Amino acid sequence: MEAYAVLETGGKQVLVKVGDTIEIEKIAVNEGEEVTLDTVCAVSDGTTLKVGVPYVEGAKVTLTIVAPNKRGEKVINFKMKRRKGYRRTVGHRQSYTVATVKSIA
């Protein structure tokens, strides 16, 4: 079994393995930079699993930034009340950072 980690970033938890490409909430970095995140909830080396309360001490995940500012799909929010003439449309596009997992320690 491969080594993996559960990483928390942007209020979400993501299961990552070395070599995976992930989309995380936007962080202020440039393309090609390496970022080390220490908010690791669980880490496994393939045989043993360490679970943190809330984070595993000393565990780090190193990411290489591929695209620092990727935009997600547009989400449309439409409200309407029948027979009242009330219509409201709001659109939203979330910004993401695309990164590749370089190492899990």
C-alpha cells in the first residue's frame, strides 16, 4: 500500500498521495514555488497510520505549485417569487491553486 496523508486546507480535507495533482483554495504563491503545509490530520507510510488531534505533530506535506490562479466553473444562484415580479441572479467563480504533491514526511 502507498503512503498517503489527509491534508486540511481552506476548511476542507483532501486525501493526497505523492505525485497527485490537487486543487486547493487559493493561496498567495507564484508558479513553480514549493509550499510546505503542516496541517496534516492523518499520515500513513503504507503500514502504520498516525491520526492527529487535530494535527499530526511533525508531519509535513510539500507541494509544488502548477497554476497559482485557476478559476472554477461559474455557479448561478437564481431566486424568484411567482407573481411578485421578484427575480434575482447572482454568479460566482471560485479561485483555486493547482498543486502537485512532491513529498509526504
